[in-house]
Amino acid sequence: MSNVVIGSYALVTLGELKDDLGIDPANGNKDRLMIRLINRISKLVENWLSRNIKARDYIEDYDGSGSDTLQLRQYPINSLAYVREDEARLFPESTAIVLTDLMYTDDYGSQGKIRRKGTTLMIDEETGRVLRYSVFGKGRLNIRVSYNAGFASTPDDIIQAVLEEVAHRYLVLDEKRLGIVSKGAMGETITYHEGGLLPSVLETISQYQNFNVAK
């Protein structure tokens, strides 16, 4: 058996692909090709979405904007290990924000947002009123976040879309039709998509696209 293995964050399994193609699970003749396609398309889909799908841990640095909300790159947020704010960018434990002062569940976490609660007393210079308000201080890469984000399991519609794309490319490669856009067969025209992801696949996965990260 080939040493090519399914990636840790592949969006479908080899068994799911074989089932979709109607191939006997015990038939390993094309496993190497299938695994490579699964890994490649899984990454291609995540690159197009500008986000990772399956849950994993991250440690990332962000610019503080001076607002009470911080938008993370990955979501949904499952847990926070720590959030540290340090202008010197050294991030010792003493710079950690108390986790109970942060909101990241429900709508916030599902959108990848962390919000600071109003724990600091401030004076509104215009009205003189005392306000409870906390922000992430302005700075360049002065916020470090350690967190876990993503889906515990791949959503069913993404699984189906990835299987459609992988199966299509497998059949094209298996029949040596790579690069052929169309071919006549007994009066019938068969079209093989060439280039990027299939239009039907893009339509399915577009709802998961991350618009918070620039392309």
C-alpha cells in the first residue's frame, strides 16, 4: 500500500469517496490517486473559502483597533485558551485578559468575534457620566489569541460538494481525459469541466465563505 495518507483535516474520507463512486472498499488499486485528490481538493476548497473547516488550535496575532470587538480569522470559536494584550509584543502571562471578561459564545463565536465586557470605568468627556467600557487597545499586532475554532465534523453539504469535485476529477484522470472540454460519443456530447471548482460545488460551499479575510 502506498505511503500517501489522508490529511488530518481532509474534508471527506476514502471510504466516502469509494461509496460515492460505487467502488468496492477492498479494491485498493486507485487508492493513491484518490487520496491525493481528496487532500488536494480539501485544501482547494478551504483556500477558496478563506477559512479552515474542521476544528483545530490556533495562536494568532492581531492589530488592536480600539473597539470592544475583535474579529478572528477562523470560526466558529469553540474555546479560548488565552487572549493577551501587549504593546511590546512579548505577551507574557501577566498581559492576559481575564477570560470571564470576554464574550465569544452564541452569535459572537459563530461569527468569529470576541467582545470585551464593560469592566473598566471610564468618564465620558462630553457628558461627564461614568461608563463601563473596555476595548482592545490600538496597536500593531499587539493582541495574541490562542483559541480553537472550526466544526467538530465536516458539514454534510460540504462533504457532498467535495465528493462531487473529487469524483469528477478522479473520473477525468482515470479515463485520461484531462484537458478535454467536450467529446462526442455515439452522437452524444459529454462535457468535462476544466480549471477551477465546478460551478455546482461553488454554489454549495459559498455560504461558508469567509468575507472577513481579504482574498
